[in-house]
Amino acid sequence: MHETRAFKEEKRIKRHLCFKILDSIEILQEREKITILIRKPLLRHCIDIVMLQSVKQGAKSVKEIRKLIDFPEYMIRNRITRLVGEGKVSKTVEGKRFILSLTAKGGANYPIKEG
């Protein structure tokens, strides 16, 4: 796997830089009344990280993730579908519910804390 310089830096400082960058972009957008196009993809990336960390810490359903992060349920479901497609999260059926679990790929990519 090819690691970017930013990812190596995140591992070194044990923090995800994307959260700091997203905060800065949102402040800049508000102050300057401009739209910065990278904000939406960066926000999705940050949501993915928080979701992976939630599953790693024991959240096993959309409802459990929803209790931990303040995003609409549809957005969480969409991101889960993407993470399952990327092989970072697996879904198994248990009764009428889907149970989420982190795959080795998902855990290997996000071993550090947010912030």
C-alpha cells in the first residue's frame, strides 16, 4: 500500500489531520463567504473515520453509530454501504438487523485517534 506523506504524518503524531483541515476550511468558508469544493469529500472522509472508530469501539448497528455521531441516518447508511464496498466493514444478518464489524483492512487504515 502506498502511503501518502499526510498519512505518514498522521501515524507519527497519532492524530487524523483531516479533522483540523476540515475545521479550517469551514472557518474560511464562513469568514470569506466562499465555497471550497474539497469540503464535501473531506467531510465524507472524516465521517468514515469516525464510523470506523465507532465500530472498532463496539458500535454494531446504524442506531448505535447514530447515538455517537450527529449525522442523519441516511448519511450513515450511505457511508456504511461505501465502507462495505471498500472492504473496511462487514455486515452480517442477525434476525432482522445487520450487525457491523470492522475488517482487517478497516482496522489497519485507521488505528489512530481523531482530533
